[in-house]
Amino acid sequence: GSLHLAWEYAQFPSDHHCFINMLHVPPEDFQVILSLIEDYPVFFNSSGNAQEVIEVQLE
């Protein structure tokens, strides 16, 4: 997905403009958003099966 590409752009400061162009926030701000929503119940299941980290679930 395109979020995977955004993660690639987040790795290098010279590519941060591409990340911002895609998600309209800098990578640092997006990480704050992720930390605010990562504990929401929608990102968990009751089956006992492990789930992917939030970054992967959003892809």
C-alpha cells in the first residue's frame, strides 16, 4: 500500500517532503498520532491471535 511507501520516505530526512505530501503531516507528528490511537480497541482482537503493529494494520 501507499502507507508502506510513506514509511520509506520517513526513513530519510531528505525524503520527508514526500511523506508530508502523502499524509499532510511530518513523520514526527504522524508518530504522535499513532501513539495516541494505538491502544484503541479496534486495533485488538479477542481471539487470542497476535495482531500486527498499528503501522502494519493501517496499510
